[in-house]
Amino acid sequence: MDEGNWTSISEFVLLGLSEEQDLLIIVVLLVTYLVSLAGNSLLLGLVVTDPQLCSPMYFLLGHLAVVDMSFTSISLPQALVHALTQHRAISFTSCMAQLFMYFSVGNMENYLLAAMAYDRYVAVCDPLRYAAVVTRSLCLKIVAASWAVVIPHALLHTVMAANLHYCSNRLQHFFCDLPPLLLLACTQPLTIELVISTEGVLVALGPFAFILASYVRIGVAVARLRSAQGLRKALSTCGSHLTMVLLTFSIIIWLYFRPDSSDTEGHDQQVTFLDTALVPTLNPIVYSLRNRDVAAALRRAGRKVLAWGI
């Protein structure tokens, strides 16, 4: 774009998942958001109220539920309103605020997954010392340190995006995300691209490297057991977490760290929808169905509700 065409942008127009008022999109957005809120609220309620879900792992799982509810609430309600009303404008300030929250909460989920990987590593590789090593105090420190990393990271990218010169305000997305914003810049944003390829890689993919190292150690420990029972126990312990890790980081790598291609712009919105809606919705379902403790807590809660009804 020619920098001479630059004008001050006071608002962006979000073109959404579709430029037409599609009933199917409205239904999908509404159902996905409600299921995500219900599932994560239920999981958080179980962790808070059930005394048998008091281990550090469930503290992390409860925090993940809060992060997931926040993650879906950043973009889906707005996308739903835009789909219903066809009023797709968002102010420049609101767009930057949304970008900041999206980066903060989205990266926090990655760090929680890394903390849970460490929990699983100790549970499998050093079970006798698990209670002494993985404590609630340690988890609190991990969560606080993670926020201390992701908030400055999000602020850095938001400030750089706010200082760009934009030659158009028509954003080919259903919320304010960095890649579609960069496409509207009047000049190639070399500084931001450099930061993404250095600091961004470290902050966003650092947790993935830690998770990968943890699972390599778990794999080595399980291989030494040389028993089908040990393998089944390891899969039972780590299966739910590993499933969500693979899904989450596959989406992140596709969206932010693949080579640029104009042919994938339409697919990016669909993949981002998976990241912002499907993953937070699946988290409570996967952890509930694959976790015997959570399933047992759910049954106990169900019996209490029935008893109150009687």
C-alpha cells in the first residue's frame, strides 16, 4: 500500500466470518458460546466445591476454565451481535483493547498447559515425591509468573499495532487479531514482523518446547517400564492433556508462524474460530470424559442436585 494514501482510522469494520447475515453462523456462534460457558462454569464449580478435587492439578484446571471462559467472551459475543445486527464497526480503542486481551488470555492458556505438563511429568516419573514437589504454593507461583510474562508480551504487540499507519479500515476477520491488522498497514511492518519472529516465538512457543521436553521424559520413563499396564496408566494420566496440547499448538503454528500465503486468508478465520471457540469448548468435555476424578465429582454433584429436588 502507498503510505501517501494513509488517513487517520477511528474505527474498523469487521467483515466477520461471512459478509451475509447467515442464520447458520448465528446459531453456531450462539450454541458454541453457551456450551463453552456452561461446560467451563461446571468444571470450575466442581473444582471449587468438591473437596476431592483439591490437588494442584485441579487448581490449574480450574484456572484454565476461567481463562477459557474469558477467551471465548473476548470475541464470540461481539461476533454474534455483528452477525445479528449487521453493524460491524468497532472503535480503534476497542479494537486495540480486544487485541491486548486476546494475546494475554490466549498465551496464558499455553502457559497453563505447560504447567499441567510439568504436573503430569512429576506424576509419572516421580510419583512418590509428587505431593512434596507439586504443591498449591508452587502452582500459584507458576500462574503469577505466567501472567507476568504474557501481559507485557500482549502490551508490546498492542502498542506496536496501535502505532501503525492503516490505509483501510475493513478488517477481514470477526475480531481484532494481529495478522489481519498487519494486512491493512500502509507499509510493510518490518519491526512487528521481526518482533513476532523473535520475541513472539519465544513467548508463544516456549511453553510448547517445555511441554515437548516433559513428554519426551515421560516417554523415556514409560519405555523403561516395558509393561502394557504402565503404558495404559501413562495414557490415562496424560491422554486428555496431550490431546488438547496437540490441537492448541497446531492452530497457533498455523495462524502465526507459517509462511505468508494469500490463498489462506479465508481459512485463517475458520482456524481462528477453532482456537477461540472450539478449543475452550472442548477443554471441559475432554477433561471430564477422560478424567475419572472429575467424572466422579460430576456424579456426586448430580446426586446432590437430585436430593435437593426431592
